[in-house]
Amino acid sequence: MGTIAADMERVRELYKSIKTPWKRPRFPDPPAESLPAEKFLELAKEAVLIHHTKINHPFCVKLFRGEWTVKQLHGWIKQEYHAVMQTLRNDANIVANAGTLEEIRAQLGVLIEEAGEDICGGKYPAHPELFVRMGEGLGLKREEIINSEPSALMQLIIDEERYRGLRLTIGGLPSNLRLGERINALVFPIWAEVLRDKYQVPEKALDFFYAHAVDQDHGKVGERVILSRAATREAQTEIWMRLKRGQGKQWINYDAYYEAAEIAGEEA
């Protein structure tokens, strides 16, 4: 993978090349032999980029193309708000179960940025707050977002993530390996352009997307975790399969957003 600018242009081309969006997630099998950790990491990063949910899911493809109505996007916002809130809980569990002081400090930095870097002198408030402001920019009222009910599918997703957090063991692989988080820094500015140009969302309401520029640093946290553990074929296979399952899990999130958007459109 190259610079942010080069990779963002690559993401645009990937979006444009999609004729028929995937109906289900795809991810390659793990390498058949043990690799040097650096080579393994590069292969994993490439696999995550090419197969990432935020590029290939039908919801995301339609968003890139500007094919959703504002009312349908309202349905999405109300459901993803609950997922954005759950992210804070997930990251807190990762911090609590990190095996070393170095990992605790690195993962804590991610949690602080998600929970609001303004608490320690930074620019942005909590990501759920920024997400609400984005929804307001699309015409929703704050109370409509915060007081919305999770759909049945979204509630199942949240419950599973809570249980997964409880199953984490101290020093084990974190539930989020963060290798895909760098994709946010590539995809989200593109989505911000679409929402600004196609749906007239005010620039000041798009900070949720711009705040995720730090996700390239979150990705580096994941890279360090992977490099420190990818010493054997068994460990590499475990990491690879965790990445594969992570994309599958995220795909289900976007199934929930797609469903919510369709229902909102039917109710309009």
C-alpha cells in the first residue's frame, strides 16, 4: 500500500470498477506457508483493502453513487448510531485485556480518540457526538437519533459484541486487529464529498468523517500487534482468520444499515 493520496485514488477506482456489488463478503484463504512477519503483514493489508466491507457492500456502493434518498439515509443514521456507541465499549474491553503496558497505552490512545480527544486538549469530541451532528446535517433531530430503537438485527449485533468482549482473555488477540481502520481514512473523505455534493450536508456536519483521518494511526497500532505475534504459521493463520471474520462481522452491520434504509424508504 502507498501514500494516503495514492490509496484514496485507488479506492475511487475500486468503487468505479464495481458493476454488480457482492451479495456476501469475500476474503481469500490464509497463506499456505509461514512467511516473514513483514511479508505476511503486507499480504494481509492488501487482502483487507481489496475485500473491505466499506468498499464492496451494496449499501456502501449505493452511497458512493449517491443512489439513496435522504429519507433512506435517515434510516441508516438511526441504526449506525448504536454501532458507533458500541465501538466505545469494544475499545474499552480491548484496553482492559491488553497484555502489556505498551499495548495498554497504544489501545488507550485509540479509545480516547473514539470517546473524544477534547477531554485531553484535542480538537474533536466523541465520535458518537460527531455522528449525531452528521445526522442533523441530513435533517434529523438530535432526539430522533439518540432515542431511536435498534432494529432486531442491530440488537443482535450489539449483544454479540458485548459477549465477545466478555470472552476476551488478557494478552490474547484483541477483538479488533485494526488493520482495516486505515481504510476509514481512505473511504470516509470520499463519503463526505458525496454527502456534501449530492445531499447538501453542511461541511461543518461532516467532521465525523474527517476525524477518522486518525484511523491511519489506529491501523499502525494493529500493525505493531500483528508484527509482534506473527512468528509462526499457526499464529499467522489465526490472525488471518480473525481478519476474515472481522470483515464478515462488519458485513452484517452493513446488512442492518441496508435493511434500515430500505424500510425508511418504504415508509416515506
